[in-house]
Amino acid sequence: MQEQGGSVLAEDNGQGAVVGMGSATPEAGISPPGSVFISYASADAAVADSVVASLESHGVGCWIAPRDVRAGALYAEAIVRAISDAKALVLVLSANSVASAHVGKEVERASSKRRPIIALRIDEAPLSPALEYFLSESHWIDARADDIGAATRKLIGALQEPERPAPAGATNGHPGARAVTAAAAHLKSRDRILVAAGLALLILAVTALLVERWATKHAGAVAQSATVAADIVGDKSIAVLPFEDMSEKKDQEYFADGIAEEVLDRLAQVPGLKVVGRASSFQFKGRSADLASVGAALGVAYLLEGSVRKEADRVRVAAQLVEARTGAQRWSNHFDSDSIDVLQVQDAIAAELARALQLAIEVNTTPRTAIRSSEALDTYLRGLQSLDLSSQEGCETAVAQFQQSLALDPTFAPAASGLARALTWIGAEGWQPPRVVYERAREAALLAQKLDPKSPQPHVVMANIHILYDWDWVGADRELQQAAALGPRDTFWFQTAGFLAGALGHWDEARQFNVEAITLDPLSPDPQEDIGFTVYLRTGNFAEAERYFRRALQISPEYGAGHYFLGVALLLQGHNEAALAEFQKETEEDGRLEGTAMVYFAAGRRAESNAQLAEAIRKNATDWPSAIARVYAFRGERDTAFEWLNRAYEARDEDLYYVRGDPLLKNLEGDLRYKPFLRKMNLTE
């Protein structure tokens, strides 16, 4: 996989930047008077830092992320507000920034706020059509011919008159404009007009739908996370809220939830449509909240509401598309069906919504073949409800229900895909022996791929198996690319890609993938914790890891191993008492014993550390040997640590995939046995 690059609009600490005065401002994202916003891709961070240093040395106020983002602040809010308050935007223009969706969003917002944009061009990369439009009236500085110091002096001069319009004939003069002209030459005249007109309309739509800080009736994580998603709301964005059970006995909640989830999955396959993940949209189940607050929290322009009434073998599904900001209804319809054909309804809803939003119907939105029995469908939907419990009992029940669904209809691909995902979840949590459960998951994923060759999800499940169990990094990348070729990438795809990039030590890429997952599922604890341990713990940014772990726990206070990871982040910062408090909140299975053993050792309480470690070995030696290895490594007992690492390898411990860069294994990195162990796991040095 190639690095995505991209500066940050939502969560990517250390890629996007705002130039303002010195260190952190009192309120995150508020730029001092006369400040300048710097937009850049992560791969160009060294250039951006050099520009900031030079500007500051000449008295130009600078604010740059992550240096000046107040601890605990939300990056999305900081970035969005900083652009609004800035005097101008300076773009480090390169192939990396052209390829970055987040840079594009920053430039787009600056344009919508009528902030002057100055492009500091550092390579020959052609512009994308969007940047071509937004930069057509911008001031350009060519840093290819000059060194950064000389280019910065020109930049300082330009900043003294940022409102100055582009000189007449600029499209025939400066190097940046020549690149615009060259790129535009590939478009016919009519097409250029349409592109420019379409982008102009998009700016107006985005500006009209810009979500500021809506007051919310919900406290805690929902209120804090709202600003993550609510920076700029695209007009082709939607959340599917839980459907209401309208049956007479009110005993069909699982059926209503399942239909809503199926509609969500189908909509996610429509190109050009941002669909928020289930974990976030279902946060509002059973809650009373105004639509504007829900839309702002989820970062979407539209909400799909619905209801399901199931009586005997007849089903009526009603749905309506609502503009979140105004509450205006854009589309509504109801569908009557036999229960055996109800999955066809989701296809009809997806098609009608796509037309209502003026999106093309492509990829895998053609009607599927009918399921053979209503009982198979009913059992499958019950399996989805069980899987949503996120517990060992729930996952094991889901496995039995998906298997029963397949027994009733051996051709029903969604049941095979659900079975593969449930088994992989069990393996990832260590609830059953990896060598048994992952092989069963592989068999189910291959069956799902065979039954529905157009579905991306079985390929993403297979990529997870390659990462967590096979340690086959090439195979995982191949499956992810196949999934991406079959349809738009969803939260599950980005999370898995983040795992792969992190396992290989591609930290910037892993961070970008996790940011994308958070953008698509802002109220899910999973990507919050993933970015904490996949990226920030392993790059030594323990304070940032702590921030994400706390947010995951705010969203889901009972989140598995959440207190353990938070305790690790606190321990590595030297906050022993706070770390101990977090470790003691965990269950024995999720790291309480291992965590307390480490914190007691750090506090010089060796006897107590020994006692906790002995109990951890008694409880978790079989299920989680890698955790025992980490305790010994943290204590500096390298021989015993390698003994336990090898035990973990033989047991196919699912947590070994993030061995590279693990801060708890830091004491082993200089040992002659460390690099051969990495090679044994197919990891290059």
C-alpha cells in the first residue's frame, strides 16, 4: 500500500497545521490576530517545519499542529476554527498534498471563508481538478528554483499583502499557473466549464451546510465527539438511524435493526456517498435528540429514518430521507414485501436514495437473488443482533445463528460473511484457540467470496485473518486491494488497513487510515483505541495515546481492555498511581494482572509485582502469552521475555501482530535475538 499523505481536517495529529503565535493558544484552534494557516501532507512535514521556523524567525506568528494544539483538544475543531480565524492559508504544494483528501478539504474551507491562499510549490506534480479550481486565483511561489530560505522571504512579502489579486496574465506566467494550464489542457472546453461550475456549486452547498458548534442534549462522549465529525458536512453524506419496530407485540426489534443495518451496508456500496458506520449511528437508538444535533454529531447532511412492521409473513418497511440541518423531508416511501423477499427492499431503498441525491447507481447495487427461506433470514438477522453485543457470549451465539442460517440456505452469502466475521472477532479476543477458530473463519470467508464474488466484506475479513493469524502481510494487502476494487472503502476496511500499516511500521499511513475510520464512524470506540495503540503508543507519543484511550472509554465505558491500554499510556508517562487505578478497573482477562505487575515494578514494589505476575501466568499463560512476555520485557528480564515471546509465536497469539515498535518490548530491541524474531514473523528489520 502506498502512503496516502494528507494534512489533517479531523484527528490527524501532526499533519495539518495552522500558523499562529508561538505555542499553544488558550483555546484550541483559535489563531491569534494576523496568523497564517499552513496546509501540508505528512510526507512534507520537514518542509513545513522549516517554513514555520523561518517565518517565526522573521516575526511572523506561527501555530502548527501538533505543537500548538492544547492537550485534550479535538483536532477537527482546532483545525476548522483556526482556518476560520486565520489571515491566510499557505499550502505546501507537492504530489503528496495533491493526493491528500484532507489538504483538499482545508483548501476548500479556506476558499469558502474567502481567505487568501498562497501556494509554495516544491515539485512538478500536476494538480487535481479540485485544486486546479481553488488555486486558479492564488499567489504562487516556486520553491523548486529557490531554496526554502529564499522562497520564505518571498512568502513573507506576499503575506504583507495577502489580499492582492493574482496579476493579470498569471496563467501564462508563474510556474504554478503553468501547471494549472497544462493540467487543464487535458479537458475539453465544455468539460472545464462544467468542472468549474460544479465545484462552485459544491462550495456554495458546503458553505450553506457548514455545521458550527450545535448545542447537544447529550453529555459525555457524544457531545465531545460531535465536533470530530462536524467540521465540514458534505451534501452527499448520510447516517442510517435504527429503524423502529412497529409490530403489534413489539418483539421484532432484532428484525428492524437488521433491516436498517442491511440498508446501511447497501448504501455504503454507492460511490460518492459517505455513509456513517453502524456503531455511530446506532448510538442514538432509543434517545430523543433533535435532528440538527444528530446530524452535527455524525457529520452528515442527511438522516435516513425508518420503521418495520412484520406480521406473519408480510413486512412493511417505511423510510424517509431528512435534511439534518432543517428537518425538511427530501424523500419518503414504503415497501410491502413477503418476509422472504424483504432484502430486495434494501436494494430499492438504496436505488431511490441514490437517485434522490443525484448519485450514479454503480458497483454492487444490482438486486440480489432471493433468499430461499424466511427462517434463514430471521436467523441471520438474530445473528447480527447477537454480534452487536460485542461479548464472548454474543459472538458465540452469533456463530451458531449464522451456521443455522447457512444450514437453512447454503447459498446465503451474508450468513457466511457474518460467520467469518464473528469467528475472526472470537480469535482476535483470544476467546477460543487461534489455530481452531481462525481456520474456521478462513473457511467461512472463502465460502462468502464464492457465494457473492462482488461483496467487499469477505475480502476484508480475510485480510484480518492474514494480519492477526497468518502474519501474511502481502496476502493482507492483496485482499484489501480486492475489496477496494469492489466498492467504496468503509470503516472496517480502514481499520484493517490501519492494522496492516501499523504492523509494518508505516506509522503515518496507519494514522491516516485510522483518521479515515474515525471520520466514517466518529462515535465508535474501536478506531479511537486503534489509533492510540497502533500509532501513538508505538511512536512514543504517550500523551496523545492517552487522549484517544480516554475518548474510547467516554464513548463506551465498558470497552474491552480500554482501561488496560489507558493504564499503559499513563505508566509510560511515569504516572504510576493513575496507571494503577486504571489497571485495577480491568478484568483479569483484559490485563488487570499484567498491568498491576508492571506498575508495581515501576514503583519499586517488586514483591507485589512478582505476586501479580505469578497470578497472571496462572490465569493467562495459555490464552495470552504475549502479555506475559511484555511484563518480563518491561522488567528487563530479557531471557524470560524471549521465552514467552516464542511461546506466543507457537500459540499464534493474536496480539503478536503489533510486536514491532511495542513500547513494552523496548528493552528487547538491542538484543541479538530481537531482529531474528521479527524475521520469523515475516517482518523486515
